[in-house]
Amino acid sequence: MGEPLPDVSKHKVIIIGAGIAGLAAATHLSQHDMNDFIVLEAQNRIGGRICSAKINGQQIELGAHWIHGVLGNPMYELALANGLVDITHRPKLPSIIATAMDGTKVPIQLLQETYEAYMCFLRRCEDYFTGAFDPPPGIHSVGEHVQLEIAIYLEKVQNNNVRKLQRLIFNCLLKRETCITGCNNMADIDLVELGSYKELQGGNIALPSGYSSILDPIHNKLPPDCIKMNSQVTKIKWPSGIDNGTDSEDSDKTVIEVGEEDATNETVYVYCNDKIYEADSIICTLPLGILKSNDIFCPKLPKYKEKSIGRLLYGVVDKIFLYYDRPFLSQDTDEILLLWENDEIGDWTEKIYSFSKVNDTLLLGWLSGNEAEIMEKLDDKIIGDKCTEVLRRFLNDPCIPYPSKCICTRWKANEFSLGSYTAIGVGSSQLDIEHIARPMYVNNNKIPVITFAGEHTHPNFYSTVHGAYLSGRAAAEMLIVCKREDEPLNTTVSDLIVPRLSVLSNIAPPNLRRYSSLVREYKNHDSNKSLPIHRYINNNPKQSLKSRKPPWRLEQQLSKENYNLNSKWTDEWRLDNPDKFSVIGQPTERPPGFQLPRKEWVTLNRLRTGHGKTGNMLHKWGLKDTPQCDCGHDNPVNHIVEECPVRNLPGGIKHLHKVTAAATEWLTNLDIRV
């Protein structure tokens, strides 16, 4: 082998993409003193789908618009910590009018009544995810189910004019829902999976200085020059080993071509313009649209990942900003709902469901799907003129001026995103998101060679900024503590209660055991067709109580996925406890120390998990005046095992986990109760 190529830049970790997921990963690595990383960003700015522009001196948000929810939302906490939220401001309820195409305004009471009915229909769709009851036969999408509910509801409306207006309002709200969900039509969205998205409490929060203002506090925490702008990744060459799920031949090492050389190792090579980067691990935050359209990985990703990438929807949602030199809407109007009378959309403008007031001289319109793609191909002036025609028609006012400036987003045409955000379409499921998020390992290494992050990898917060942020932080956490065996280990088995108990007791988690029992029991019943239960499986009875959850539907899904308890447990351990995988590789195997007497076994597990009665904890509970050990230092579990000059264990926590002879003797002679 010759000398290494001069233009190969070596790093421990490469983060692909400086969107919010990439920035979160980089910040988390930096906060844990893991600074041998770089971030490769294809554009000349950070933020990804968080970006802003100026329109006559006013800042507008082209991408993410609101912080969705307050409780448990890291973006809200970050904004609050950096003074970006005005906690004294109490937003007023928006004043909304709904108008028909002839300018007729809908009574506000009728609008409110229809909206409440629509939200009731939508909440019923979400209930199917829990398995409380089954959808009606032949109904597979949210759109189909809501239309069925609307038809039943409108049958009871006696007045023809009221029925017509309510039908128009329902259609408008469904168009609005396509922008929220990120799809062309709600008939594209899987009915059962709608409830997989978890909505955080607290409503939508708009930052006074715009969502883009949240980027600086994150960026400022990073080492200088760690982000390489204008560095578009064209190829990722990764070692295809024995446990990555591909069809490649099993081997201890994989040969990877770099330039004119062959390198037999477990390194990832990232090709970027005319430069090559080398790393032990990468965090891939490429948007789902890029993953769908680009064969960037060499070799290709495992088939299960490619299938999941193909099944998930990646919709287009665009904004239209109209700037006027002077205000023309009345002060008491904040939003205009457009009640189009055509059931079939003829012109792209008919997909715009409303225009809302950003301020007195700036209006914002939304549209999604195929019509958004058509709009993206038009000139901004043409779009502004068409929107003016719509406003004149619905407000019945021919004097409404043309905007002095129009700015439109074009997320589908953006080569770095190719769309807006993820949705679970008919035929896909939450499992597809979990499959994409699953890290890839090579040759039984405990550190993943590729981890994935981005809004499309969070099973409950997909399509959101906080989902992307949390996924980036989780990917970084995985690399921080999943260290190779020859590196120092300063971690405990788990920071979480339930996974820890299962692993240390060597008993699978309750939910996985229930699933295994369900599959086994179903197979037993399936072998005896004379049992009465088969009538219910084939002809699902109407569900009378939400607490009754027919099990056969879940079993059919588990069987389709070839459910295996041990494999699922291992996968969940890797995903949910990545920081501990370097300690216990196989949760299904009995951990060392089972043969110890009860006293030593309890002490061992308390030290393993970091939840013992140390000085820190006793001080926290108010049972000790100071958190110090009697050696004078703070007294967490790691201090006792690793640092305490009076009690430390030679070899530290690593030897303690293995329960060596020295560790066993140390546990027996430990002079404090943990």
C-alpha cells in the first residue's frame, strides 16, 4: 500500500448536514469534550429547513414557523434560556372570517360549530393507533374516514344552505390539514398511524425575532471552523460488514477503494466536491427527500432501510408572502379562510386555504402537494397577481392592490431538501421510521459506523424541529459512550429505570414478553379453526368499549414483521440505551454477578446504575448536609469506584461491570452501604 492520499482529512466523527439535527449532534459532542468532528454543510448557511429572508426590511421565516408545544419541548426551553420568548406577552385570539367565492361571509357561530365537529372527527382517527377499536371495513386513510364522518354529520343538517356552507368549511379544513401533515391529500395519510404523532401541550409559539434566531445560541457553543460550508456530499463509502443487513458476503474486514488505493479497514469515507473525509463514524442528517432520490451510499443501505425510505411520504408545503405598501385589511381581521366551491381542484390557487396577517402590510398564504409544485415553477410576480385575484374575489373588493413584493418558498425545487417534511402514508407505519433510525454496526463492533438523525427518524415527533433536535442529540449520545473496548469506560448501565431492570434481571421487558405471548397464543388458536374466536377475527364486531383492544390486529402486524423477542430486545437496547451498549452488548445474555450473595449483588447493581445512596444523593434527599465523600470530594457513584483515594477500585467501573475477582473482593469489603 502506498502513502495516504494528501487530500484525505481524518476525523473521529463526521456529521453530514448543519440543519438543526446536525447542530444538535455537534453541540452534544462538543459539550462532552469529543471535539474531533466536523460538520459538512452543502449550503452557504446553517439551519437546513430553518431559514429566513428579508422583505422590505421585515424578517420572514421561509421554513419552520412555530415551536410546537411547550411542555417537554427542548426548542422552547432553549429559546426561553436565551431570552427569545416574551413570557409576559399574552397572545390574543385571532379574528378569523370565512368567505365563499361570492364574498358571502359565514356566521362565526356556524364556523365554530363546524370546526369543533371537524376536530372531533380528527381525534377519532387518532384513537385507532391505540388499538382500542378497528376502523370501518375498507377505510384505510384519514381522508376516507373524515369524509365518512362528514357525510354522516351533514345528513342530519336540514337547511340546504347551512349544509352547503358546512361542506365548504370541511373542505377548507382538510386543505389546512394537508399543510399541517405535509401531504397532497389526506387520503394519502394512513388512518391507524395518525395517532403515532405526539402533540406536546402548550400550543404553537412564534418567536418575536423569528424561528431562525434560535440558531445562533446553538452555533455559538460549537468550536470555531468545525462547520465546512459549501461542502456537498456526493458519496459515502462505508464498510459493509456482517451485521448491517445487506446481502454482502460475511467477512471480518471489508475492502474499500479510496482513490487508487485499497484500504482494508472499518473506516467511512465521505466524498465531498474534490475532497475526501475519513472517519470512524458518521451521523447522517440528510433529509428524507435526499435519501429517497439519491444513491449516495456505497454500498447501498440495507434493503429494509431502502424499503422504509420508499414507503414514507415526504410532502411539499410552501408559503406565499405578500408585502403591501399600505394596509388594506380591517384591523379586526387576522385570517381569511377561503371556501372554494369546486370539489375538484382546477387551478393551483384553489389549494390555498387561507391568507393570514403577519402584520398590517404582510400576508401569508399556505398550500401543499401537487399544487405547491406547480406554483414553484411560476415567477413571483405572476404568483402575487394570481393571489390578488383570489383576494378580490373572496372579499368582493376589486380595489385590493397588487402586492409591491411577493416571496415564495420552493422546497420541492430546493436541491438540498427536495421537499418539506415527513408523513406516514397509507401502507407505511411508525416501524418504517424506526428502521431508518436504526444505527448500523460492522463486524460486531460496539460503536455504530453510521447513525441517522433528522425529523424523519423520530417515531413520535416526525415533521417537527424538536423531533430533529432530539434525534441529533440522541445520535451524538450514542457515539459519546459507545466506545471501543480499548478506551476508558466511565459509564453506567442505564440512566433509565425500566430498561435497566430488564437487563440486570435478565428478563425481557414486559411489553416485549406480552407481544411474544400474543404471537405464540395466536398461532396455537390459528391451528384450531373450530374455535369461536375465528369468527371475530374474520368479522370484527363493532367495538362498544374503548378499553377493549382486539389482539389479533396487533398480532397480524407482529407476524408480518417476523417478530422475535430477543432480536427486538437487542434492537431496542441499541436504540433506547445507546450510551450503554459498550458495556452490555447483548441484553439477552445474563450479566456477570448473578452468583453473588444478595448484599453484594444489590451493591453491584446500584453502583452499575449510579442510583446508590451516595453523598450526592443523600444530600439531594436532604439526609446529609453536604454532598462530599469523607475524602473531601463530591460523592457520586463514579467517584467511589474510580476516584476516591480511600475506596476506589483498581480498574474502575469497567472491572466492576465484569465482576472480576478483584471487584468481587472489593464489593465484599466495601465499608459503606450504597
